[in-house]
Amino acid sequence: MSTPAAPKSRYSMGSTKNLVLSLLAVLGMVLVLVLLVPRVDRVGGPPVDVHTQALEVKERSGWPIVEPAGLPEGWSPTSVRYVGVTGGFLTWHVGYQTPSGTFVAVEQTKDPNREWISAQTNRAPREGTVEVAGRTWEKFVRDNKVQNSLLSVPAQGSGELATLVTGTASFEDMATYIESLRPVQ
């Protein structure tokens, strides 16, 4: 004796109305999840202690590195590190967010080659020089990626490090940042 087949559900018939109702149910569940999941504040983050890291790097490397001091209100540190980068050059890095929300960082290394400079400026073309804080800086501008860079390479044997200030900040903000750079004490 065969059992009668269960009747087909009206929802499995594939009507446009059923498709729309299913889509609304799924979108409703996604909306609930979006509302329940907490958002991470991208502006904030863990505090960055530039001075403590700078003291450690200066002691470890023996380099005459710099750090920003006395920046105007609204500037906030975002990153600090001492790592090997392009060509194996150890590089001291301190990044800040400007009051306008752009980014600027100082990168320092000893006797860099053109490969390091090219990589750190994102292969931007050199566009002359500019005077900031009593020094002549090479100016690099990469329009299609919005990256500005200022580079100061000391004379060989001076004991100074090459200093690159780079980021999405304007050259005016970069000048403010450069003027705040002080040797780590």
C-alpha cells in the first residue's frame, strides 16, 4: 500500500511574490545583524607612546633619531616602529594624523640608496626643492596617489641620518611637522 505524497508547499511554486517575501526576510535578518555588531572607531586606536619607543630605538641603534615635540593641538600619533624596509635598510618611522585628517610620517635611515628613496616616496617624481626649518628639502609629488614627500639627505660623513617626511598631508602641514622634529634626548 502506497502512502499518498505530501502536498507541495505553495511557497515552493516559485512565484515572484514568494521571491520578494524571501528576499525581504533575508534583508531583515542582515539589517538586524548590522545593527547588533559593534563598530570599531577607525580614528581612535591604541595609544602610541612615541617618546618611550624613540628612547628604546636610540639606545638600541645609537642613531641620532628625531621625534615630534610641541605639535599644535589636534595632531595625534598613529604609528611608531623601527624596522627593516626596502633594501634591508633599518628605518625609524613616526606617523601622525593631522587635524584635517591627513597623514604624515618621518622616516629616517643611514646612507640610503636611490632604491630606498624611490620606494619610500612611492616612486614620485622630484619637483625641485623647498626650504623648511633652515634646511633644503627635495620635494616629491605623486599626484595620482596623493602622496607628498620632502627629503633631506646629509653630506656623507656628517653623522646625520637621511630624513624623509611623507604622507597625504599638505606641504604646509609637513612644514609644521618638520619644524616640530627634535633630536631624541
